[in-house]
Amino acid sequence: MKKEPSTGQDRSSSSYTKKLFSPHLKKRGHQRSMTMEEYRALCAHAQDHAVEFWGELAQRNLEWERPFTRVFNDQRPPFYRWFEDGVLNASVNCLDCHIGTDIEHKVAFHFEAEDGAPGQVTYRELLDRVCRVANALKALGVKKGDRVVIYLPMGVEGVVAMLACARIGAIHVVVFAGFSAKALHERIRDTEAVMVITANVQCRAGRQLPLKAIVDGALDMGGCDHVAHVLVHERTSEPWNSVDGRDGSYKEYVDGQSSFCAPEMVEAEHPLFILYTSGSTGQPKGLVHATAGYLLWAKQTMQWSYDIHPDDVFWCTADIGWVTGHTYVTYGPLAAGATQVILEGTPLYPNAGRVWQVIQKYAVSIFYTAPTLIRALIKAAGQDKDYAPEGYDLSSLRILSSVGEPIDPTSWMWFYQKVGHENCPYIDTFFQSETGGHMIAPIPGVTPLLPGSCTLPLPGIAAAIVDESAEELPNGKGGMLVIKRPWPALARTIWGDDQRYRESYFPEELGGTLYLAGDGAIRDEETGYFHITGRIDDVLNVSGHRLGTVEIETALIGWEEMVAEAAVIGRPDENTGEAVCAFVVLKHPIPTREEAEKIAHVLRQRVARDISPIAKPKDIRFGQGLPKTRSGKVMRRLLRSIVRGEALTQDMSTLEDPSILEQFMTTL
Ligand code: ATP
Ligand code: MG
């Protein structure tokens, strides 16, 4: 853990918007899940009677083959175990449990290919497909506990592959199908996978990427002898190179399989999957999630955060390569029996209008996306009215939600007003790959909303803000976000590296028992609501004043007509200790030097006005886009190297568009 500087800004959160919005739910037929008093009572119950609280949730949410008798085992902190003598299967909890109910013949996924070709699959059909693939895996020798890497385009096939692994107790390792051969290779090697499931090509943004060829490249890099088979889903008729004895097509192995496959019942703590973090801050970590604890939270948060009902149509734009896709495309919505929309490729292709068309066409009621996509939509709507939400019927929407980065209040308001017509609660969900599911998020119909805030922790999540000596800080004081008590959905370890797990998340400096999220946060003085202020390693110390990067970014983005996106980073400075550097993407073409200087002047004034003259960026750089991970997050470690004038020698395999870095090399 980096010790200094590690707390957020010490001032009040005055620059954030203060107005609270009612969390009312549009569909009157739906009962509110609870009142604010009941929410507080539930939080208190979870704190005082944790074993009872979690035991009850695990019983209520999951179908057990053999019920657990023991809720919690804390013999070896921080390696906690939950429900450990219980036995279950995750695919049964997502599919079989719906057979024989109204959900059996309900659409599980509406699917749209990149060229717009539609498709759909019911729960019954999904179960059949999962069983066929599971039988193929078994026939190829995959056993309980084996790791299977899934490198597939976004689509139903990826979900099927995940559930097929779960069905036979194999541990899936989904790798986002935009990653390079090198990144894929690292993940195959690290997990010693026995199989890779891929496709001949991926269709994305009008191009066809040769996925199978990338897999070949990764396997050729050496050290992958444990991979016995590569299973290829033929997305198109494009030919692919087949290695004898190792590679086979779905046609060959899957199509003839039986649609019945008895599920392998596993212990509650059996790893369901390994998932690597996005790599925003450093070397990605392979997090291991346990079956029961993870699944119970995936399902429960669908209730609390989304008030999910049988008539909802849920659209989460995340790829299954990220935790959001795991929990809010595969496990959570399916366990809840929801109907979903799934899109191949990117929702911004061929243009931003596709997002609104999809919502209109499928009558999406819950729309879950990322701030980066919202900002892209705002930019597109400003440039061309055909892409503005006003031109579409979005009346089916009842809940809007985002995850991945802090949402600035300006973008929050745009989404809330222009898309939700002030009728749909905006659910800003804070969570991490490590936490499996939502941690801090408003409950629709219950928690009053505050633009730019993820509001309050869900029941059972003991979130707090502490300083470097693990002292809890009062409202209005910025510090490090921690979780004080264990909860079942936390990843159990980093694959093969218990020590890194302990050091990263339960550092001795904080006493070894607090879960350190790695994010800075501050609680609003009046409401106690949480604002995430940025990664703790990114907090700036300018002349002894601590500044959160998010707050400065918020002030920059606040110039709505001019700024599309901004990222703030610190660099060492002789006079002030650290200097603020801002990377700004304008809504207009990159300005001339003279114009740029004028714009920079106004930006500095706005920061001085909204925060303090101390926070004024010393460097301001303009570019056409920010360097982002493939999950759409700003890659701060690269920006940090740029402002320090360091050579970019770091692993850039998770960077979406490397060419973007060039533009930011010059400063004003
Ligand atoms: P790495 O750990 O490799 O650096 P990462 O942290 O970006 O990658 P994820 O686990 O996908 O990988 O992202 C979790 C992080 O995303 C959180 O720690 C936080 O910084 C940010 N985040 C997620 N949701 C929110 C939110 N609603 N508000 C603010 N920040 C968020
Ligand atoms: Mg992280």
C-alpha cells in the first residue's frame, strides 16, 4: 500500500451538487421493497446479528442440494469461509430452478448481432444449450476444478460457456475478447487452463477480428502445454486454422451432444470463476470467487439495486469479460429469472442512435451502463440531433444505472433528465471485481438520490472512511474507503498468491482486518452519503492540501458546452510538492494554440471558483480522447508517465486505442 499521500481532500464536499431527488418508482403496481426506516433497521440487524442475517439471505436466495449448517468460519483471517458445508450448483440456480415455473418459456435473452440481426433464447433453450456444451467439455476430459479460459465475443455463447463450466464444476476464466495475444497468454499461463473456448472471428465496430488466430498466437508464446483443447464457435463461415488433435469446432463437439447433463454439485466455497481486474492501476489480479457467497449477492443485489420484477427488460451494456458482465449479465439476472438484451459488438456502432433504438425496440425498463458511455452519448447528442434521446420513445425505462467510474453530477443530470425524464431513479453503483456485486448504491424507491453520489452502502456492507492509522473519519473528511466486517461475496484470494491478496486488501498498516478498497472517499456532511474521490494512489498533495482527482475533474466537466471528458493526475513539482495536470477532451475539434490558451484560462478559473485556486491545473493538455482500458476506464498510470516525461514501457495490452497517447505529449 502506498502510504503518502493517501487520504482524500480534507475540505467539505461543498463543490458537489446538494439537491436530493426523490427515488420514486414509476410503475405503481410495484411494491416498494422497503422504507428508509426499514433499510436502516436492516443495516443495524446485519451489523448486530451478522450470522443470522447472512444465513437467512443464503437460504432465501439459493437453491441448495445440501443445506449448510454453519454460516461463517473465521479461523484463518482474512481467508474467511461461508456456508462451507453446503452443497449447490450455480447453473441450477440460474436455469433449472426456473424449469416448471412461468419463467421456463420466457425469453432469457434478446440478442442483436452487430448487423442488427435479431435472435432470442428462452430459459428452457438456454438450459439445453448449456447442457450440450457441458457434455462436450466432459467428453474432452474437463473435470471439476479445471480452469477453462473463455475468449468469446459478447453474445449468448459466452454466457452459455460460463454456465457450462459452472455445470460441471470447472472454473471459468473469461478474458475480454479485445485483449491481445500477450494478455491472453498471461492469463492462460497463470491459471494453467486446460481448455480455451473461442470463436473463429469477432464482429466489432464493422470489423472482423480473427479471435482464433489470436489464441494460436497466445498458445505459441510457450508455457501453455496444459491446454489440451481449443473449442471454436464458428460465428461466421470464415475459415480458421485447426491444429490436429487440439482444436475442434462446436459443430464437431457440441452439436451432437445430449441436452441433458446432470449438474456437478460443489461445495459452497468451490471457486466459481477467476476474473482478472481491469488493470487501471497496475498488474491485473486474478481474483477467485466462491460459488455460494458470490451467487447469493448477485441475486440479492438484483432485488435491492434494481427492484427486479418479472415484467422487466434488463439491459446491461457490460461485456462478460468484466465483473459487471459476470454479475449483471450472467449470474444475477438469470438467477432472478429476468429477460435481458444482449448486443454483439459495441452499442455505439454504427452510431450512438443504436442505444436509443435498442431501448425503444425491446422496451428496456432497466438500463445499466458506464459513465464513459454516457459521456459519449452526451457528446454525440450535442453533435447530431438524430442521436439525441429526444427523438426516441424511451417511456419503457424505469431505472437508470451506471458503474465503473465516478459519474460527474453534470452527466448524472443529463441522463436523469433527458433519458429518464426525472421519472427513473439513477442508481450509481460502486463495486469492484473483488467485491463481486454492488457495495454502495441507492435502493430505488427508497434512498433519496444525490447527483454524483453512490449514496449509502447496501445492507450488510460495513463501509467506512478511515485515515492512515485506521481511525474512522467523520462526515466531510476525506480518507480511504474500507469495509469493516467480512461479507460472503468478497473474492477469496488472488489465484496462486495468498500473500498478494493479504497485502493488497488487508494491509498490516491498517491492522490487517479492514478490507481496503483502494479508493478514496468522502461522506457528505448532511446526508452521510458517499462520494468516491479517486484511487488512493491518485490523491494529490499540492502545497500540503489534499485534493481528490474526481473533484477537479468534476469542475472541468462542469463546463458543459465545452468539455466532454477530463482526467486529472499529479506530477512532482519543485515548489508545490505536486502539480495538478489535466487531460481534457473538448466537444469541439482540437483548438489552435491560441484558442487552447483561452480555453485553458477559463478552465483554471472554473477550478479556482468551484474548489480553490490551489487546485488550478498547472498543465492542461487537449486531445481527442483519453487513454482507456478496454472496459472504458481512464488509464491513469499511463497519464502519470506522460506527465512525468517517462518512456511508456508499461504493459499496454489493456489499452483500447494506443494512438491516442500521442496527442497528449505536448503541454500548454
Ligand atoms: P485494477 O484493480 O486492475 O486497477 P480496476 O480497479 O479498474 O482495475 P475493476 O474491479 O473493474 O478494475 O473496477 C473497480 C474500480 O472501479 C473501483 O475500485 C473504483 O475505482 C471504480 N468504480 C467502480 N464503480 C464506481 C462508481 N460507481 N463510482 C466511482 N468509482 C467506481
Ligand atoms: Mg481495482
